[in-house]
Amino acid sequence: MHDLDIARKSAPKRLGKSALNRNRRLPISTSLSAEVGQARLRRGVPTDGRESGHVSLCPRYSAILALVLLSLCMKTGAASAHALLDHADPRVGNTVKSPHVVSLWFTQNLETAFSTVEVFDSNGARMNTGNAAVDKTDRKLLRVPVKALPPGTYTVKWRVLSVDTHTTEGNFTFHVAP
Ligand SMILES: [Cu+2]
């Protein structure tokens, strides 16, 4: 599911600037050859000044490449969790006063355009007044405004696209106290 190829193809389009910078290093990490070091030299990437021979650069690049590979493995491992619901407000299963907004926190950053939350009453009537939006500063947070909710049980259905391009969905209920 989480091969590096997918991450490499999709990440630069979807991730922020810092992630882009990280991903520029990806081709190097996937090719453990001295030619890569030479390519970097030709492109004017700063070196330690020992331009005269790539042989002396190899151990240095090998160490860097090993670190990049290691961090990639760790990133990929974390990504395999997909975006799952971490917690919500109102809390899952809790009884609360009528909220104005339902907030859901996920385990991964979300893609705004493809992440939805809908709130239904026990008759299946839609109670959210607009579309869910990912918070601008916390992309793990998805919020949806709701009508004034009479006492009862409400079902929250969510479907999210995380930045690792995987879609997950789920639902939970909360209660509004009489
Ligand atoms: Cu995933």
C-alpha cells in the first residue's frame, strides 16, 4: 500500500514547501551510486570543497544517503496508519449541550478538498449547516458547523483524504442532553 513510488509521485504536488524541499532529496535516496554525487556537483550543489574526486565524496554521501533512507522508512511507517480519528468535540459517545460546531482531530494532515463531515439526527436528517473545513493552521483538524441540536442522538459521518493519498472513513455518535 505504501510503496515509496506512490509517495514520491504524489507528495510534491500535495505537500507544503518544507515537504517539497525534503522530497527533492528523494531521487538521491533511491539511488545509492556515486553518480548521484557527481550530478549534484554538476548542478552546483554546495560541497565540502573536495570537488577534485568523487571517490573522496563517497563515504560522506553514503552516510547522508543512509540517514535519508532511514528517515524515509520512518516516515513511511508512520504513514501506514492512514488518517484515523484521534478525538472529537463533542467527544465520541458523550452527552453534551447543543454544540455550534463539531470538531474532529485526525492522526494525519488532511486534504481540504476531499475531506467531509456530515452530522445526522436519529431520523437521518442532515444537521450540519455547511461543509467541513480543514483548519488553516492545524491540518489535522476538521470542523463542521451544525444547527441548534434538540436533545437526541446524533451520528457524525466522516470521510477524509490524508496527505499520503489514502481515504479513510468512519462514524461515531454523541448525545445532546434534554
Ligand atoms: Cu495511508
